[in-house]
Amino acid sequence: MSNQIETSFQVQLDNRDRATVFARVILAFPVFVFLSSFSVESIFNENSMQTYGLLVLPVILALLFRGVYPSYVLVFNKALFGLGNRVWAYVSLLTDSYPSIEESEVVRITYPEIDGGKTLSRGLPLIKWFLAIPLYIVGLVYVIYGLIMLAIAWFNILFTGTMPQPCADVIVRVNQYWNRLYGYAIILVTDEYPSFSL
């Protein structure tokens, strides 16, 4: 088993719904509101840095003082992280299936075994955000690459009703990269530094 978050998507390449391609963000707005309702900050606050309500501070405190990742927080973070990935799969044109607020086969996320948190470092969560800065910089380059491929996929779906396999591969890999980064620096389910590669 890997020590990183592993994500797989059911990508729909053929028989795509051309009509919904125009308005994916608008169609997904109700789920965005639902997802944002878990955040402490208002979704309309421009200055807030949101992770869609993922519980980070309680995890840091529990790991620091008790050396344990609370199981109830892990379950909550897994559920919310999965929902965010299902919304992203829909908005990024990987599937035409509207994002379910319950688990679905569209996105499958496998987490590393953390054995009640005892395998995680007690002090490392305090500096993971700092150690992840190079990963964020590389990730931004990948996001630009992914957005270019998303634009190509958008036009291809609009005119032919199919999504090119290379575009889907890049979009999936960029998402997998960011999920590994979130697993390390935000959700704190692993101490293993993620790879810089897609």
C-alpha cells in the first residue's frame, strides 16, 4: 500500500453531453454551495483561504499533543475531500454524471493506513505547509498545463462529443498531484513527501 493518497476517476471519453459543457460551473453551483456550507468563512468573503471546511487545526493539535489522528475527524475529512473531488471531476469535464453528495464510483480515493495516527510524526504537521511551498509552485505550473488541456477538451467535446484521451490523462494527473499534496500538507494523512512528477 502506498503512503500517499491515490485517486482514480471514471473518465467518460465518448458520447458526451454537449449541452451541459457550456454551463458546468453554473450547473454545479448548488453542490458548490453545499460544499462551501462546511466552511467557517462565508463563501462570499474575498479574503478567506478556504479548504472547503476540511478540519486541519484539530488534527494538528491532536497530533502535536496526543500523537493521534482523531478517527471522527479523519472520516469527516475523507467524506468532504471525496465530495470536492466529485465536484471537480464534473466541472473539469471528466464525467457527465452530476456530482453526488454521497460516495460514488466516479471518484475513488485510497488513503494511506495511518493506524490511529500513531504512524504520523507529532511535530511535522507544524511545518508541512512550509515544506510544501516548492510543491505548490510546481503545482501551479501543472494547473496552467491542465487548464490548457481542459480548454482543448472543452472545444473537442463541444464539436465532436468526445474527450481526447491525452487531455483526460493530463487533467486526471494534475488532480492526482494536488490530492497527494493535500494529503501531505492539508489533510495530514501522510508524512511521506509527495513526488514532484505528474
